[in-house]
Amino acid sequence: MKRVVVVKLAPTREQYLALKATLKLCNAGANMVARLAQTTLDRRPFALQKQVYAHLKACGLSAQPAIRVIKKVADAYAARQANLANGNYGTPGSKRYVKVFGKPIMFREHAGQPFDDRCLSWQIDQSTVSIWSSAGRLRGVGFVCAPWQLKLLADRKGESDLVFRDGDFYLHATVDTDTPPALVPADDPTGWLGVDLGIVNLAVTTADNPADLDARWSGGAVTARRKRNRILRSVLQKVGTKSAKRKLKARRRKETRYATDVNHQLSKTIVAQAQRTGQGIAVEDLSGIRDRVRLARTQRHQLHSWAFAQLRDQITYKAQAAGLPVQVINPRNTSKTCHRCGRCDPANRPSQALFRCRNCGWSGHADHNAAMNIAALGHRSYRAAQSTGPKAATPLTAS
């Protein structure tokens, strides 16, 4: 299992200036390569290397950093091509599609730069790194991190990204960790913890008490803070001055950190619930929900402002680290199907919070009912995968 460990560098003033100059040089070289890549059909790293390697060396880049710059450009164009093919920039021939396709990719002056083990080495026992720079090899660059991060970094190999953010330097190191053997849940569907993700309630599990749902990760502090942030953004956007734009940028980063923190707390709570009982976790897949769902204007901001994919990914990697199996489930019809009798009917949900089955008469919290359906689908998908190999869970249908 891959994890990304983020550590903060503590360079001296000379090292700090050298690192800034290094990023500036690398991204200037990347922009040169990107302009060439825009005019050629063969954007593979080796093909680009044959054309620009000598130019990058002449600009002051050493051999290995030059290769990493070329690879960064090739990866950026591959990602753009995948987005174009998937329709993320509109249909071919549309104004947005043509604009993206016809414009070379450009990198910010201090955009992140990947370094491999030839360019960067770690001295874990001394909490320092040695890194290539445009001013020569920088040795003894200190870094600070938590003890658990040091433990993960001890056996790392491969690439690390140098990132400049808010006036500080960070290293994003990718590490491979051993995944504990997954626990096998009981045959009964209650051996799975279903997780329903949503707007009003960020996450509801089968272990939650339906009577307490309105107070947990819901319309309280989280929603109130998101509403306050939206009002502040609206005010600053109307002002439009340089100072307002700087404040908008700072608020965006602050809101991102807040959402990440809440998702970490929520995912940690969910995994702890499953770990106490040895259950597997079934979580719904909300990929593409922004394109599929039509909402009232007042709800659109809530849908677009929360990182549901990040929450799902955090639940997944934390569960795997704890040795718990995870199933990602298609959520189709889970919110309007009765978990007790299986009746699927849009009229089963007269309001956002209430579920009342028109067939068997069961009533309760709608999100808790959806979580029960997701748990059942997780059980079904897991057993199908155990007997016949990987297989997606069958969505619930009307009966």
C-alpha cells in the first residue's frame, strides 16, 4: 500500500535561496520542454529527451534533474490527454476543449519538482536530507516531522517531490507499506459497516444511533462554517482588489485544510467503529455525482464544496492499514430502497431525513437506512469476489 509522507524542511537562509532558485530553473526548463511537446505528436519521455536534453544541460540542469524535468512534462501531457479523452474539458470541438488542446502546458515559477534517489537522499537518524540544487549539492538540510513519519521514511525508496507552499518548503515522499492481512467478516450482512455519504450528514454508518444523527458531522458546526466561508468569499469576490484576491487565496487554503481535517477525524472514527467489532467497511462510490445529480441552487454549493473522494480514500487506506476489508459500492437506489423488505420506491422517502416504506411500514432515518443497504451490498460484493474473483456489487432495483 502506498502512502505519501509530507515533511517540512528547515533550511538555512542560503539553502532556502538555493532551493527557490532550483525550482525556478527546473520549471523554466519544463516550460521550454512543454512548448516543444505542444508541437510534436510523440510526447514520450525518451522521444522528448532526444530533442531537449542538450538544451536543458546548457541551461544549468544536471543529467538526472534534466531527465526528471522531461518526465514531469510527459506526465502532464499524458494527464491532459486522458482528461480530454474522458470529456472533462467538454466535447471535441467545443470552445473549452479547443482552448485546452491548443495551448501548451505551463508550470508556475515555483511549482513542485520530483527528485529521485540520485538527486535526493535521506539521513533519517540525523533528520536531514541531501539534495541537488542549481548551486550544487545541499547537504544537511534539516526537516521536521512526527515520529510515525520517521518510521515510515526509514524504509522508503523512490521519488520525492519538492514543494514550495506559503513560503515554506516541503518534501512529499511516497512510501510502500505492508498491508496487514484482511480480517474476514462474518457471513451475516451485519458483519459489514455500511457508510452513507451525503450533504446534510457528511457520513452515516450502520453503527450510528439514528437519534443522534442530526448532531454528528451534519448541519451543526460543519455546515455553519461552510456557509460562513461562502459568504466571506462572495464579499471578497465582489471587492476584486489585489488585497481581496490575496485574502481569497489564503481562505481557499484554509478551507482546504479544514475539510481535510474533518475528513481525517470522520474517517478515523469510522475505521475505529469497524475495528472494535472486526467488521469490514462498505462505502459508497460518489464518483461523478456532480455530473449525475440535479440539485436546487441552494444545495449546489454544498455538493461542490466537499471532498467526498478524499473522505472515501482516507477511509480506504486507514481500513487497509488496520487489516479491515473495504468494498466500494455503487450507491444507486440505496436511498429509496427499504433495507428490511427490499421495496424500491421514490415515495419511500417523503423528506430528506425520513424514510417510511410503503410496503412493510418500516420507518426511520433515511441515511441510516441507506447505510444498511450499503452494508448488505458490501457483504454481497465481498462474497462474490471471494468465490468468482473481482465483481462489482449489483445495484438495488425495484421489486
